[in-house]
Amino acid sequence: MPYERSITLTTAAAVAAGAPVAVSPSFPNGTSVIGQFALTGTLTTTVQLSHDNVTWTTIGSPITGSSIVIFNVTGVKWIRLNTTSWTSGFPTARFLGIAPLRVYS
């Protein structure tokens, strides 16, 4: 049976970075993450990852509409949305992490 956890990310209705969410307890190393984006309005947002909640790295392409994104979060401790252009609407992303069972020795 796979290990499952989910988190939800949002940002303000403006050009701004959203509140970072600690993902280490939710998604163990090696987890494949599926991001389901529900974007309403006219805006562009990106997914950013960090190991220290200070230095942020954008992954993938900017997202301008509702979509599904899949990536791996090996070693990631923090995740956030960063809205880079905004006219109207709200970005919301729900991330579901699924990792296969592992036997550690």
C-alpha cells in the first residue's frame, strides 16, 4: 500500500509569494508529487522549493491555467507558490504525494 499525504497551497490575490509549507514530514525523500492547480482569473504562478526556507528555486514552467504537474521532492523541506503576474483571481494548488513502500535496513 503506498504512503499518501496531501497539502494545499495558496497565495494572496496579488503578485506575491505564498506562505511556505514544510513538506518533509508529509512527503518523505523520493516521493513523486502530483500537483493539481485550480487557477481562476488572469494570473501566472510558479512552484518554488527550498531546503532552508530562505533560498528558493523555481521548478517547472510558470502556470497560467488549471493543470496537473508531476515532480519529485527528494530532499525538499519547503514548498510554496509564487505569483509572478496578477490581474485577477486566486491560485490554489493541492499536492498529493505517493511513494512506494520501502524496506530499510
